Amino acid sequence: MAQKVSKKIANAIEYVFRSADSRTIGANIYSLVFVNQNQLSEQAMLLKEHYINSGEILSLLDIIANGYEIEETPEEKVLGWYERATYLKTVDPCLAYRLGMKDFARTYNIVVNWDEIDQKKV
């Protein structure tokens, strides 16, 4: 099963390892391990801090070899629940339901762009 990573880490992985060429991938790993952090791109520095400096290089190698899944943010989870519920008609996309979702998001400190939801109404 592929590891789950944040969108920020996924973007850094794509930026640093976007080439499928094994020689380039090897050179990029070498750079992450041995090159001074000041000489790396912002994305490479993020990977170095997250995987190399923390001793998790094997996790990075696993991701490069086997791929990864991007974790959903809390906002995406709430939006997904709302969209699935209204699409499947398990609940009426009425004001009461929407207020309940707002309360849920507020309770768990999840920032949701409700204007985006209004534009996607079924």
C-alpha cells in the first residue's frame, strides 16, 4: 500500500523527482543527502528536512519506487461528505443540513470555503 503524504510533500516530490530517468533520480537523492541545504531548491530543502534529516530516507525511497497517495485536508473531507451526501440524495441539500455542516466544521476548526459549495450546487 502506498504511503500517504501531504499535498505540500507531494508537490515537492513531483518537482524534485519528475524525471523518470534512474540516473537523474539517483543524482537527486545524492543531492538531498550530501549537498549543503543552502544550495537546494525550496522543494528539495523540504524533502531533505522531512526525510533525510529525520532519518526517514527509506520512506522516501519507498515513495519513489512505489508511489504515494495524497492525504485529504480536513476541508476536503468536509466538502467530500457534503458532495457525496447531496449527490446520493441521502440528505436534502437544504439550509438545515448546510448549517449542520457549518457547525461540524466550526467545532473541529476546519476552514471551509462555502462560496465554492454554493457554486457547485446540484
